[in-house]
Amino acid sequence: MHFSDALTTKSKSKSPICVGLDPNLNKLPKRISPDPAGVLEFCKGIIDSVADVAPVIKPQLAYFEVMGWEGMKVFWETCEYAKTKDLLVIADGKRNDIGSTCDAYAEAYLHKESPVDALTVSPYLGSDGVRPFIERCKENNKGIFVLVKTSNPSSGELQDLPTGDEAIHEHMAQLVEAWGTEVLGPETSLSAVGAVVGATYPEELKYLRTLMPHCPFLIPGYGAQGGGAEDIKDGFIPDGTGAIVNSSRGIIFASNGSDWKEAAKKAAEDMAEEIKITI
């Protein structure tokens, strides 16, 4: 199934939330060992806890890469485990390059049999640093989320710079929308090419939705970074679809005690309810 069609179907059946798996070794629950085996146990436990309410998980590659080859093995095992729970997997790696190197990144994460459904992509090198990822979306029913307006405090140092009558992030949005028209879903008319737009900039989020009507939004910054339900409502299209809202620390580290699974489940349920009421 086309990525955005699958994302929409699963979001409707559960909720439009994404749980970010950021297994920081220094923040794991007390009974979890701070090593690859412990991280795998933790990730599987979080997946089990949120699978009924969250249709998507987003493992952050940095926290797996820091553990070396064993960490990357855990990453792939985590992705495979998520698929057994019928979840979509967004690998948060913000990959980008040109030529054969970019093609290798695209093949590594978005090949046909990969348990990764979508990948975050940095567009700084221009269209030839994005094209190989789009081709895998077409060929393999995968998706990408291109960085447009990120949630971090210093994003404006580059993304808000004026270029004529528009800011860089507004120009980027128009590029992403144009790329996205090549891979529209037959059921939703949403693209396999999505955009990362932070909840911490709600006014920009509202305007960017008008510039990218066909792009699904991955909205980080909810919860621990300060974004709330009111901040993200304009990222959705009128029928209440078209966006997936991510929370990482606010869910996975809701407790570091023996009740960490139960706390994660409740945090995910509370987030889903808040968003449901708002949109």
C-alpha cells in the first residue's frame, strides 16, 4: 500500500500520534541495563505498551549508532519487532548526500524488504540529494519526511532567512510540495513525500500547511519541547488527517521506575486524547 494511504488508515483506526524511540543510555529505567541488550528490551517494552494507541514509532538512529555495530543490530531488530505489531516505522536519520552515496543511503533504508517504512531526509544539498529517496518511494511504497521547519530553538538561524519575499523554509516547502506531486496516494491524494514541521512554531505550521496541501506532516516538538495540542491543530488537513505528531521523552521516559511500561502507555493515551479533542 502507498505509504500515505497506510499512514492515514492506521491513524484513523488508532490516533495520529508517533512515539519516538530515543533510548538514551543515561535515562533508561533503573532495572534496564544500559547496553544493547537492555536497549532492545526497552524498545520492545515501549512498543508493546503503545501499540494499541500509536500507529507509528520513530527510532532515532543516533541512540543506536552510539552503541556501534551492536546498536545497529538492535535498531534493525527493533524495526522488525514493530512490524510484528503492525506498526509503521519512521527511521529518524536525516540522511542526505549526492550521487551514488545518496543512492546507497536510499537503498540501505528504503529497499523493498526493509522494515523501515519512511526515513527523515535533510534537503540542504538540493534535489539531487533527495531524488534517490523519492525513487525508492515510487518503487517500494516507502515514504520520506523532508526537513522544512524544525522544532529546535536555533532553526531560524538558517530556515527563517529571507530570500526575496519569502523565508528559506517557505521556499523549501514549495520544493517539497512539487516533489510530492510525483508520488500521490491513490486513496488519499497525500504524497509519499512529507515534511517535518515543528509544533514549537505554530504560526509557521499554519502557513506551511497552505503551501504543502498534499504533504503529510511529521510534527515533532510536542510535550517535552513545549508544543501542545493547540499548537499542532493547523498541521492537519480539514478532515483531520495528513499529520502525525511525535512525542519521545514525554512518553518513553514517563517513569524510570518499575512502572515504566504502564506510564508510557498512559502518556500515549493521554496525548492521543488531547489531540483528538483539539482536532
